[in-house]
Amino acid sequence: MLNRIFFFLISSVYLFAQTSGDQIAFQQAMSASTDSARIAAFDKFIIENPASKLIPNAYAAKFQLYSNLKNDSAAFASIRKYLSLIDQSQVVPALNAVAYEFAQRKFFLDSAAMFIDQAIVLYKKHEPVLLNTQAFVLYQLQRYAEAEKIQQKVIALLPQNSEYDSRYTPFSMQLGFIQVELNEPISGIKKIILGNIILPKQSISVNNIDSLIELKKIAFGRVHAVRDSLYRVVVSEYIKHSPDTTMAKSFLGVSLSRSNVLSETALSFVKESYAAVQTRTIEERSGAAGALGLTYYHLKQYEDAEKYLTEIANYASSNETEIFMSLGDVKEKLGKKKEAFDIYISGVGSSRSTPIYEKLLSLKNELFPTLSLDSIIVVRQNTALQFTPEEFHRERVIQKKNEFSKIVMAELFTGSECRPCQAADIAFDYLIERFKTSSIAILEYHLHIPQPDPLSNADAEKRGDYYGINSTPTAIFGGSTVINSGGNKFAAKSKFILYSEIIERQLKIPSVADISLRSSLKKNILIINAEVLTTVIHKNLKLRIAVVEDEVYYKGSNGIEHHKFVVRKMVKSAYGFSFPKKGKLRVNETLNLKTLTADLAKYYETTNAHYAQLGSGLKAKKNEIDLKRIAVVAFVQDDVTHEILQSSVVKID
């Protein structure tokens, strides 16, 4: 389990990292070779930097080091000093972290109880995290009845059925451990099993569950049978409370097979799920394939595991380590070492993940003994970035009456300061290379996530609000298929494959709307004429028109220099044009681009002033518009379902 004091310490160091000139000395102390050497280095740091804001962190670090050395009295003295020095705003979370740490280590439990009681008094209202720590301390003090009473209060403060939500499962799991000690072993063990299923990284072993069953004398010699019976009850309840039974079974299959429990049920679940999602989204289909592959892997059926893990590997990002580790291991077990090497490289990304890197190093020494592993990785990754998409050729389809060939809308919410947006940005560039404007329309909205972005504007923000966007990158296809996973530039190809699959499936569905779009530029005046014909007119249907620059140069911190189809303005407003009750919708609008440039300048001034108050600001001013790069994109959207029925693109010559 995460060491809470250490996490609190590192968070505090990060806060001071940009303003504290003594940070280097602090980091040098942290990197000393042994625990004893680190303690000596921190003592020296405290003496030489008496006014440093990092002094409290030095004492917190000493607490960890003394704890490692089993010097409890010195550890306690260090943490008391830490608590006396920190800022008042940090006292409550610090007291909570210290109390939990003490309880976890099972020392100074009376002090832990005093600390958490103090935190609760200072906070002045019921907070589940604080009460959970209090219950944990009481549990370690073997005051089980008091611990249960408080933990039940924690559960009452959480949303209904919170035990099935991974954010809250640890609270329910802790209640389970308490109930086991209060002669409610069956109820308690069921909660522990549920925690094992939902949070496999925080689970206790199945052998330990068997030991609890035996210890509490509820098996009468049939430990495995009782345990399997309890698992079946929990699994049934999990499925009952899941909003998506199909994906729940997919998740359960992996979890059960990982624990080597109910293996036949696990395999049945993932097979059923995989068959059921074949008509659903690519994310769901690849997810089900991954679950089936991982289940076969845990069951040691390696040939079947290879088939389905390979299917998801085409779409997986490098941060999906389990997929690449499992598939690489399968390849090795099947004697395909060169293929395993390639799979492991796909899972490396821009960092050096220790488990995968160790696998690569071992194989490299066998396969390529004279080469440097890092040089191999760099060459392979650069080769992947030089990928050239094959041009898409759309099949001609004879449309029925009142049906039209669809142009799929692909929208990307991104940010120039968003490092995980690299893969999505590059993948969208690949989409432009693969598909013609007779097949897709692309819009890219820049948002101030995580930092201010000079390519944003008020309409882009409103469009983000429309979809409820709170993270970047978020890619939306046809208004309703949402992909919000990010990645570094080495994941661009897998993202492109995923996005292309979605687009090609949507292109097979005819549209019930047709857009005739024309636009021209006279001096600084953009003239836009749009006419929409559709057979499904209703009050929720809107025509929206975006004015974009098809390429803008700006290099933010994520390194992307060229940004395509950047939305500069939604014509009239981001809310669009309503349809008449009958007949065609005709729109004739003009836009003064000189006025737009001035409006964007005002927006940037206001934005810059706002973020400057928060300690950051715009790094550039990008309100000027290149009149030679203007394009207009129109699309028809249902404001209830968000489905985009049709799109159209016209480039201004």
C-alpha cells in the first residue's frame, strides 16, 4: 500500500520546487547512498538551511528513514517535529497521514489515535477519509466494536452501492476486516472478496482468504468449496449492480483467472462478453479481446492468449503495460523470442518501465549481444513515427431514397501544453492523410488544459462545455463515440488505427441529412452559404458552422508544432442554427475576419490576465489568422443524443 507520509512529503517538495533555491541540496540528501547517510545529510541540511521551506519535509524524510532502521523513538521525534513546523493549512491531512502510517506500521497506536482525533476536531465536519483512518487505528488497537461503529458511519456518508466503485471499495473492504473480528466472518469475507475483485493490486491472496475461512471455523473441512461459494455470491451481486453486464463479465473473467478462482466461470464470462461486443464500439471490442487474452494467459492456455492479446495490441497504448508484458511472455513461452522482443519494445514508450526493460535486456543479450538496447529502442520507435497511412478508398454504395453518403465528423479537444495529447494530435494528422474531405471533417479545439493555450477561444471553451470535457485529449467521432485516453508520440500509430476503425465503421451508415456548403472570401469578409435537407427535423436539431485554420504553427510544451483544422470561430454562436418546422434550412452569413482577429486579441488579454493571477499566463499571442489557410466546416447535430448526422468541408481558395 502507498506510504502516505512519503507521498505527502513528495507532494510538498513539488510545491516548492519552482521557488526554493535549496531544492538541489534537499534532493542530494534524498539521493545519499544509505539510510544512515541520508539521515546525516538531512541533519546537515537542517543546520545549513534554517529558513528553508523544506525543513518540515526534511523531518518527514527522517521519519521514514528512522522507521526503515527500526529506530522508533527517533522516528516519533522526527514526525512530531514535522507536525510542529508545517503550515496550518496542511495540518489536517498531515495528521491523517501520520495516524494512518502509525496504524499501518502498528506502532505508537495511542499517539495515532490522538493525532486522528485532533484532525477530526480541526476539520469540524464528518469526512470519510478521516473517519476511515480513525476506524483503522481502532481496529489495530483491537477495539473492534468502536471501529465498526465508525466504519459504518463512513459507509453511510458514501454514495449508494459505493462498495462497487473502485474509489470507495477500500472503505468497504476495511469494514470487512473489522466484521471478521466481530464474529461476522461470512459478511466480512464477502467484502474482502469484493475488494479482491475490484482492486486486484490491493488484494490479499486467496490463500489468506482460505486461512480466514479455516480460522473462523466456517468451512468444516471444506475450505475451497466454501470460498468458491462465497466468490459466486459476490460475483452474482457484482453483475447485478453493474450498469453494463457484458463489460462486467469481461472484467470479472480477468479478475477471477488472475486469482485462480472459478476458472471455468471466468473463461465462460470472457467468451460470452467477447461475442456480445462484436457489434459495439472498437474500444469495447478491443477491451473484450484483451480480457479474453489475459484470462487465457492466467489459465496458461498460451496459444489462445496469443490470438486475443495480439488483437488488442494493435490498439493499445504503451502505458497499457499488462497487455505488452503478457503478450511478450506468451511469445517467449511459445518460442517466438524475436516477436516477444518487438512486443516488449511496443510497451516501452518514452520511459523505461522497469519490468519491460528487464525483459528486453535479457532478450537483447541473447538476440543482439553486440548492440545497445537503448539504441535499438530509439531506432524502432523512430521507424514507427515515420509511418505513412494508406489512402482510404471508399466503396461506392447506391443510396436509397432520402439517404446520403455520410461524412464523419472527427473532433479533438487538445492542448498545446498537454503532453499526453501528443499521440492524439499526431494520429489526427494521420487521419487527414488517410481520408479525403468526402469522408471526414475534422475540428480541433484547443483548451486551457493543463495550462493556458493561445490557440483556444471562447467558442472552443463553450464546445468543451457542451460535451462536458474535463480532460485532454478527448476525441469524439460522430458526436457520440468518445475516446479520452492519451499517450506520448510513440502511441500515435495505435491511436490512428483505433480512430480509423471507428471512422470506417461510421462511414458504412448512411446519413438522413445532406449539406450544401459554399464559401468565399472578399477582402476580409468571409461569405458562407449553407443549405441543409433532412427528413428528421425536430427542435433538438442544430446546424453548426466552424471557421478554421487548416494549419497553425505554434510550439507548446508538448512539442507539437503544426496544428491542423484549429477552430477559430463558430459562426453566429457555438449553439448553432435551429431548423424550421418544415422545409430546408438556409443560412447566409458573413464574418469579418479583421473583426475576428481583434476579438481574439481581446479574448487573449482577458485570458492572460485571469491566468496571470494564478501564477501562469499565455506564452504567445496567436490571434492573427492566415487568410490563405481558411476552411469552413458545417455539421448537423442532435443536441439531445449529440449524434452528428452529417458534415461538410469547404476550403477557401
